[in-house]
Amino acid sequence: MRILATVALSFSAACFCAVLLPWDGWQLYAAAALLAAAVVVFLLRSLGCRTRLLLLTLAACAGLCWTWGYEQLIAAPVRQQVDQTTEFHATVTEYPQATDWGGKTTVSLGPLVKAVYYGDASVLELEPGQEISGTAYWQDAAMIRDDTITTFTSQGVYVLLYGRDELQIEQGSAGSLRWLPLRAGRAMQEMTGRIWSDEATAAFVSAMLTGDRSGLTVADETAVSEVGLSHLFAVSGLHCAFLISLLGLLISPARRRLFAAVGIGVLLFYMVLAGMSPSIVRSCIMLIFTLTAPLFRRDSDAITSMSAALLVILLCNPYACASISLQLSFAATAGILLWSGPLYRRLLALPLNRLGAVGRFFCASVSASLGALALTIPLTAYYFNIFTIISPVSNLLVVPAAGWAFMASFVIVLLGFVWLPAAQLLGWVVWALVHYALWISHGLMRLPGHALYLTNQYLKYWLGYVYAMLIACIATGARRRQYILTGVLAAMTLLGTIWLGADTYRQGEFHVLTLDVGQGAAALLYGPDQAVLVDCGSSNSYIDAGGVAADALGSMGVRELDGVVVTHYHEDHTNGLGELLTRIPVETLYLPRLEDGGEDLQSILTLAETYDVAVCYVEQVMQAPLDDFQLQLYPPLGEGDLNEQGLAILASSGDFDVLITGDMASSTERALLERYTLPDIEVLLVGHHGSGGSTHRELLESLRPEVAVISVGDNSYGHPAEETLQRLAMEDIDVYRTDRRGNILITVYEGAT
């Protein structure tokens, strides 16, 4: 079976290179070179490893050709219709989800070709198997406003369809056996809500059973993620192993053929039910290999099974290489297979083995966690800017309880379809296990230093240093003493890294840190001991403004905010507050007083009540009670749009002044100048992300800023507008943009910037 592993890994490596490397059009040249190399290897009959080299080169050649052919035959024909409004006909393949403008659902345009359809609220009535047709605008899913996106293509989605007229709906194959797994998944989600009236428990169970996290609160999902337990909701090996164990109670494993046949059917059904994420597909394929190997009188080989699973996924869609879920799933599995065994044996050699079963459990849990982390730490650092230190502890404390919760909830949900009262009674067991897991997660998240964030620019160098030392130890066959020394050096240098990262942000008397939150706003004003955040939101769905702010604060060593100022009630200035308040205590929220602040105001007030944050409405000019710097808050002056009913903020430290106007238009800026006497300022946070209707010439001539900072990201509004940039240039103002420079830090040193 190692031959299969050789072929699969070589094929997969070629697919990864073809998809992830930045060059384009080189695949066929590389494939030709590999084919030529294979011919040379074939002719060298005296070569000792001739067969394996031949397999490696031919499989790599096949991987490159398959990726190129897939692009030409599957993706390219669909992309030829992008940027057009044309008719389409598709089959609904998933249950729809609600959006701010209606609903969306995944549809099939043909074999191996999927799309996401966006429409009005009528989309929410669709079900898998129905045929829909109509007119839609075709948007390339791989390139949105000049930004390369892999989120969709890694799932086999190559086009986004935006409905332009009323949908024509036909019943199609809806209700047939083909869609039974999806209906079963929906039924299980609905049953969890009937069994557990507690929303937290129902959402946790639904996420474990089906991978659907939509019901989780921001607080719970953040806590689980921050302490390294997100894999609880990535349906994978633990869940599949339970299903097989449950099946073993019904069918004797000694009846190999029957057990394998039924087991494979159950696994495939559950794989579709759980959404066919890379983690569940990998787990199912590996278990299928385990079930079928004895039938062919072969020993089960985990490396071969994992390699075959990767091969199957990439044959269906080579662009799945770019899936973060796939990379994390296979990296964790590879780490466990390669290192958890040796780590377990080393831990058993310690006095812990005297504890018997408890000691062995501890060793197994820690070795599995460390093995998985060995290859996933670089990926989580790269994609999520986080290094979770507490992960081994959280896994040791929570995973056993979560495993029992999964097993119990699976049986209880099935019982609910037969006898609901009994299921509700037994559900209290799961309730206790779930709330224990959440209690531990929230408790560990409150520990200082539970995770580190790559907002600390030195952390990536530290990670590179540690991995270089570990590789050197492995390559040289180092003994225990060398590994202990490596660990001590890693810990010492980590403390230095944390200190250096915090010191970068703490030099000087006063700081203005404009965070890169895409098309949104979040500006941190802080001195030696006090900090205030102005706004926290983003209209880019792939950016979590609250997470960006909390990460930065964590790297700076700021454990509490003295205040958060909301300039106005629009999502791109407020939708990150939930995540922020979950992770960082806030003393006071400063809000504009309006008769109708809309849903955003109600959400903010609910958050303030949940996290016991004082609310202060700014109805007249007021100064926040701060000692490190002065913070002047100006009440709303305009009328009509919420942009014009926002706060203005003047922060001062000595002779240094910075003005923030939110999304005010020029008319409200003029009213601000007419009503109040403002000083000459050094820094202006440009209004409304640099729109043409803000930052008028009178404001610039009156306040004479030296530096202008524009918080802007991917948008369809044309921000920043060319006329705004020209006005700033005419006044000889230095311009800094977050979309080009990332986070922008301005530091005041004893009155000088």
C-alpha cells in the first residue's frame, strides 16, 4: 500500500504547487520536464530506486496536467460568462442561508461546477433538488474587485450569481433519496432545538453533530477558538470513530464483510449530512481504508489512508489545495501520525506512568495535542495571526467531556425522533457536559497570555527560530537533554519576544493606532496607562474588526479599555463590538443620543448590558475622564442620514491634536467648524473613508493638518475618491492609507511626532 502513498503524495504535491505558487502558465512546461525525467529514469535500468522515482515523476506530471486540464475544461468555460447578465439554469444543492438582502444558496450548473446564487427572501424557501432558472449577473468567484479570492474556488464554486428577476422554480429531484442525507442533517438540527431549550446547548450540539456553527453566540465561538478548541466543531475523526463504535454494538466486527459494507454506507451518509468538509471527507476515507484493508488481507496503513484521502479530494477539485480547512485537517493528522507515538513513549518514561490509567490518559492526550500542533501552528499563525499557548491544557480538560457530549447527544437526538420526552430528560446530561466545556473555555480565555498574536511582529521570527531548532534536533538525532535545552531556550526567547512586541507600541507619551480593518474604522488612542478605541467595524465580511482590535491590544499588553467611542450607528463602525467586548473589558461606551439609532443601537445596548459596560450618551460637548491625554467629544450636529448624526472626537496630548469625524459629509463638517473653536491639528482621520463628499477644503484650510490617515479597504464606492486625494495633495498633507500600509501607528515623543 506504500506504492499508493507514493503516488498520492507526489500527485498532491504537484497540485499544491500548481494552485498555490504565484506563477501562471508554467504547469505544462513543468509537466513536460517531469515526463522527460521519467523517460530518463526508465532508461536507467541499473538505478536502485528506479521504480519509486518513476512513480514520483509520473504522478507529479499527472498532478500538473490534471490541474491545468481541470482549469481549462471545468473552470474556464464558466468564467467566460462573468461580468455579463445572462440566463442560467441550476440545481439547488444545499439548504439556503439568510443574508442582509434576502438569501443565498449553493447550486450546481453542471458536473463538478458549482455556483452561489444570491437573491431576495424567496430564496429561503428553496430546498435541495429543486431546479431554478432566471437571469443573473455572473461574478467571477476567484477575482472580486481585483482581489484574488480562494474561499469559493477551494469549494468548487467558480461563479457568483446575483439574481436580476423573479426565479422560476421547478420541483426537480427534491424529496428523492439523493437528498436524504441533507434532509436528515436539517432534521437533526431542528430536533436539537426541540430537545434543548437552552440556546447555548442546542447550538453547541448542532455544531458538533453537523458542523453548523450558525447558532453559536459570538462569545461562545470566540472562547472556543481562543483556547484552541475549534476542532470540536470540525466534524472529523472523533465523530466518525464514534459512529463505527456504535455500529460495532449492533453488528459484530468479526463479520468483516457485513460490518465493512454497512460501515462504509453509514460513513458516506454521514459525510454528506455533515457538509462534506475536507476534515470529514478525510476521516471517512481513512476509516473506509481501515474497514476494507482486512478484506484484501492487507494491514491498515494510516499514511496510505491519509494520502489516498487527499488524492480523492484533489481529483474532485484540485483547487481544494487552497482550503484552510483541508490544510489544517491534513496537517493535524500528519503531525499525530508522525510524532504523537514517539511523544507518548517518551512521556510514559517519566514518573507519570505510576499513575496508572490516569497517567496513560494524560500522556495520550498531551502527545496527541502536541503532535497535531506541530504542523498546524504555522498555519494558524499565517491564516489567523494567533498562536494558542493554552491549547494542550484546554484539550486535556475539554476534549474528553466534548467526546462524551457528542456520543450522548447523537443517541439522544435519534431517541428524540422516537420518544421526545425521554430525550429531553436525558438531555440534561449533555447540558452539563456542554456547559462544563464552555465554562472551561471562557475561564481559560480570561487567563493572561493564553494566546499570542502576530500583531507582535517579532513572534513570526520566534516561531521560525523554534522550528529551526526542532528540525536541527530531529536531523541530528538529539537526546532528551538537547530537547530540554531547546525548550528552555524557546521559553526564554518567547518572554523576550513578548516584551519586545509590547515595547514597540509603548514608547512615547501618546499614540494613535489606526487599525487595518478593511472598509471600516477602528482607531486606538492611548497613553502609558489608558486607552480608548474609536469605532470598531468593517463592511468586509472576511475581516473581523473586533478580532483585529483585540489582537492588537493583546500584543500591546493592554488588558482593559477605558472607553469605546461609537461615532455613529452603521455596521462598518460597530459590528466588531461583540467580539471586542467578549475578549477585552471596557469601562464606558460613549454613544450619540438619537431618537432612532436602528438595530445597531439596540445591539450595542444589549452588549453593554451583557458585559456590564457603562453607557454614556454624548448630548453636549464633554471631556472623557482621562489622565494620560485629553479626549473631547462633540455631539451630533447634522440631520437626516446617520452619517450626519455622529460624534466628532478631538484627542490632544500637549500641543499634539488629532481629529476624528466619523463619516460626516462636508455640510456637517462646516457646522462643526461654525459651532466650535477647534485648534490646528497634526493628524486628521479622514472622514467617510475618503469619500468625495467629505474632508472639504474649508476643513483642511481651517485646521491645517500635517498628516491624513484614511481607513479604507476593498469597496465598490470608489473610496478614497480622487477629488479627496487631490484636495489633500493641494494642502501638502502627507497621506497614509490602511489598504496600502496596514496598521498605521503615530507616536508622540514629548510633544514631537
